[in-house]
Amino acid sequence: MARDDTPSTRPYLIRALHEWCTDHGFTPYVAVAVDATVQVPREFVKDNEIVLNISYDATSNLQLGNEYIEFKARFGGVAREVIVPIDHVVAIYARENGQGMAFPAPVLQSDVPASPASGPGLQVVSSDPGAEPDAPDAPPPASPGGGRPALKRVK
């Protein structure tokens, strides 16, 4: 098998870290680089990035596939379907302690509409219609200067 034909390890690492978070009572979050190929609520996208809570409590029908992460979740009380190409996942980490893994950022398509810079940020809750919105911590900032990605927990 040629080097270019080798399947990506990214989906396997994402599944492993998701399982690790779940097994240890942590909340798995993914940072996603957003362009036209990513299906997320655009009003929660800031600087072409969104952070999503992908815990089983916050999602419905979560599928961590080799090509896509797919699930349904509530954003600001409204149920939405989310589809994220695996190669757009920039990081997966535990909300509680920041432990996780960062991946190289993809080259984004430039036709993503600008999002409002104001607002409380991403709100993801369980698929329970009576549940209150969960306001997670602020997303980790993007790495300035195009260097190696780094996660920083902001309180």
C-alpha cells in the first residue's frame, strides 16, 4: 500500500479519546474548522471554528465514523443535525482537564458566511426536549502564526 493510500489514523484516535473521556467521566469536546463542507449551526461559528460537546448526554444518535462525525443536538433549545468531516476535526479533548489531542488544521474553502462575533458561544444540551442549555467553557483559541496547534483552557 502506497503512503498516500494509507487510511488516516484520525478517526481511530478520535474514537479512542472519546471512549477514554467517557470511561473516566469527562466531557469530550471537539474543535472543528468550519467551511462549506461542515454542517453546523452557523450562528455559533466564530473565526471559522466551533467547539462541540460530543458526549452521549449532549447528543442523540452519535456516530463516530471513518469519514464523518454525525449526531443530533440542541443548540439554544433547537434540535439540529450536525455533520462534521473527520479531517475538519482540529482537536478532541476533555472539557474538565484539557487533556486530549490536536490535529493539523485542514485547508478551508473560503465560502463560509461570516458569523456574528457576539453571543454567549456554543450551547449544546442533551436530546431531552425539557433539558436546559449547557453553556460550556470558552473554546480554545486558534494557534496564532500557523505553528503547531495548542489547546489552552480558558475559565
